[in-house]
Amino acid sequence: MSIVETEITETEITEADQTGFVTSEFLAPGATLPLMFRPATAKVSLAEMTQWLRTNRDFIERQLVKYGALLFRDFPLNTADDFEQFALAISDKLLEYRERSSPRSQVGENVYTSTDYPPSQKIFPHNEHSYAVSFPLKLFFFCETPAKRGGETPLADTRKILKRINPEVRDRFKQKKWMYMRNFGYGLGVPWRTAFQTLDRSVVEDYALHSKIELEWKDGDCLRTRQVRPAFATHPHTGELLWFNHATFFHVSTLEAGMREVLMEEFAEEDLPNNTYYGDGSAIEPWILDHLREAYMNETVSFAWHKGDVIILDNMLTAHSRLSFVGPRKVLFAMAEPITREV
């Protein structure tokens, strides 16, 4: 993984903002992820910023599709409410966090903390909700409090990841797809009531029917689910076929060694909180998982959060992750623009 510096060293000149409201730069020579916007003048109000965002949605969309990630820095963004106004100026409606796979705390209407895992844990690169029938096209991250050390949100271009994947591996996943298996109620992971935001089993069953999830209720109020998904998805605006799945992320072998060993000692493989397989239920070969992890990590870049930073991601074009950190850290998260696909 490469770490880029925060000094501006290169200017984006392919399409300038004609309004003169922002400047755009890259963070380092040769880096195109993310493209950074800053105010063109010293003093910009929140109202001026949101008005510019609403008026220039097409410009922002073109840059987002081209680069996959846009960083807004030095704008008047200080609170969760400011962040919500920013996101709503670009997308008319923010999405509820449904079919939850990680713990988050709600801080506003469809505004959440980023994953509430312990600071020592890293989070592997992934595309939000790629395991679901419906997923968000746009993601927003807001740094309210940067960590004392670490806590970056590394990004990876999925177009470049796909180019790194061996054609044999691509063909295998094209034919077999991939399966996500979850176990709820075994003492680890998100409870099924949290994941599906209901206390009613019939609501879960109805959701699963419409979302093509196989359910298996177990003794002791436990639940096992299986969902088979394509490993690829087509971008709705560019028509590109993209590597878009959680097959590597949720596989038990991707966990850090200490946690993996504890889980494998505690649970039978079929009872693990999360694991992945080929779509027919057969095991994904270790060499393929190593190959996929290498493809992700070779395309991952990182930058230090500044207080008030906001990043917009095209969720299909850019994977995101998290590094471990020291000290208080508060990064907020929102989603928008649902895409529903055939699976």
C-alpha cells in the first residue's frame, strides 16, 4: 500500500470549475485517487457551499465517475448537521443502513458513524453492500475528529483491481459466482434483530424472500443465511464491468491471524459469523484468496484525514477500508442513490 502526502504537488487541468468557486488538485505526483477540491477564496459559508454543490451536480458527477473519489477540504464543515447538508446538496435522499453487516451508531437521519470496530482492528478494502440486491452508488465520509495517529480510510480503484486479477480467476468467479454465509446469535457479530432492524421473524423472512437470501432458523434464536451473488456488476453510467463483491473481505482467511485462530478454535466452519464460498458452496482455493488480497493491496492508497474533510465515493468504482488508530477518532458515514440489480 502506498501512502500519499497531503501537500499539493499537481493540479488537475482536465476539466476546470468554470464558476471559480473551487480549485482541484491531486495529493501527489501521479496520484489520481482522490481528486481534491478546495475553496478558491478564503471565506466560504455553508450556505454558499451547499448552493454551489446543488448547482454543479453534473460537474461533480463527471469528476466522480472519472476518478472514483472526491475529497473536499477546508470547507466550513464542523458538525454532523453540516455533513448531512453537504450530502443532501449532492443527493436528494440519504439511505437507511439496512441488511447491516457491521456495528454503527446513528447520529442523524440516515447519518451514521463509520464502523464501530475497536481502534486496533484494520478493515479490509470492500465496496459497501456488494452482497445485497440493492446497494448505494454514492458514499459520503466526514472527518469530525481525526485520530491522533493512524485511522486513515485507504481507497482502491476497482477498475485497476480487476486488471490485476488473473483471467483464470475471473472466469472461475464468472461461472460460479460467490456465496456469503452468515450466522447470527452465536455470540459474535451483529444480531439478526440489528442486521434486519426488526424484532419480527416474519419481517426477516419477507425481506429475505424479496432479497434472494436463503434463511435457516436454528435452535436458541440463532439464524443462518446464505446469499449467492455475481462477482461482477455493471456500472449504470459508464457501462463498465467491475469487480464488485465481498468474497475476499468476508472470508475467514482475510481476518488477522489472532482473531482467525480464536474463531476457528471456537466454531465449526459452518458456524462462523461470516465466511464466503463459491456460489455452489465449494471452497475458494487459498491461492486465489491470496491473489485477490494482493490485487486489492497493490491498488490501495491512503491519505491523512484533516478535521472537516468530506470524501464522496463512487461505491462501484472505489473500494474503501480503514487502518488501525490511536486516540479519539470520529468519522461519519452516509449513503445515497440505490442501485437494484438482478442476481
